[in-house]
Amino acid sequence: MATATAKAMQTLHFDLPRLPYAEDALAPVISAETISFHHGKHHKKYVDTMNQLLEKEHLNARTLEDVVRNASGKLFNNAAQAWNHNFYWQSLSPKAAEPSGAMRQRLEKDFGSYAAFCDKLAAAANGQFGSGWAWLVDKDGRLEVMATSNAETPMARGIRCLLTIDVWEHAYYIDYRNQHEKYVQALIEKRLNWEFAEANSVGGT
């Protein structure tokens, strides 16, 4: 049994997930060129590097979440970036929409208004010095906005994530150059996936 377990840990491997939409589906907010580089190059590199490291570092893990929560150093950085990117692609939608129903009510209750939430999320994303992420999370039953640097993710600390915005330079530079505020505004106004957020608030990550 011990040998089988060790073998299972040695063969732990993850694939690059397919995008939930076509590469050009988020245009003109995010171009197909950006998606191609971001998903096909950057995201893939995190997954490939994580798999290479997992061949040497045998964690007691079954899922990507397990790896993120138990890893450190370079393995954590690449595993967390792989998870963050998986979550980011699902946080976006080709359909421009605003939250409705229970999600809208929760945003208005915890932030005062939907507009106030949008301002706070934008401030978290635009205030990030260097690379990182802006998140909508459910912490102890209350919606909050958080910012994390580099590969850090609230999920690793047991906080339920609802949506995220990638503010690493590779997420926007082809389309927006140094004007990442325009990228953030466009995502918040036109590309956040509120159905995904609603699903996560009920029983997700």
C-alpha cells in the first residue's frame, strides 16, 4: 500500500485546462492575441513548471488546491499561479452583465451599493504595486475585496474566492500598454462572470 501511495504521489500531474470560450470571445476588451500569449504561453509555463517540480517534490496531494495549500517556494509559486489563472479565466465572460438577484443584494449590503463595490475592486487592482491579483471573496459570510501580490491567493488561506482580476503585466500589456487602469475598468464594466461568482458564493471554492 505504501508503495502504491508513493507511486501515486510521484505521478501527480496536471494538464492545462481549456479556455471556457474561444480566444477571441473577450474582444475587444481582451484581444485574441493577449489570450493566446496569456493562456498558451504564461499559464502553460506555470503548469509545466509545476509538473516538473512535482516529479521531485512528492506532496501528499490529490488536487491542485491540495498542492497550493501544502507547497512552498517555487512549487507554491507555480501551483498557485496555475490555480489563479484557472480561476481568472472562469471569472470572465464574453457577455456584458451586472450581478442580479442574491448576489446583487449581497454586494449592496456589504459594500453599500454595486457602484461602491466596483470602485473598491478597481482600487484594489489599480493600487497593486507590481504583479498580483484583486479578488472578491466571501470571508466569514461577508463579501470583501482583497489584493494579493505575485502568486498569493486567498484560497491558500481557506478563504472562499468568488471572482478575480489578474493585474500581472502580461494580462493587459499587449492591449493597453501601461494603461492598466483602462483594462481594469473594462473588465469590471463588461467582462466579469457573475454567474460564476454566484455559484462560488453558494458552495464553491
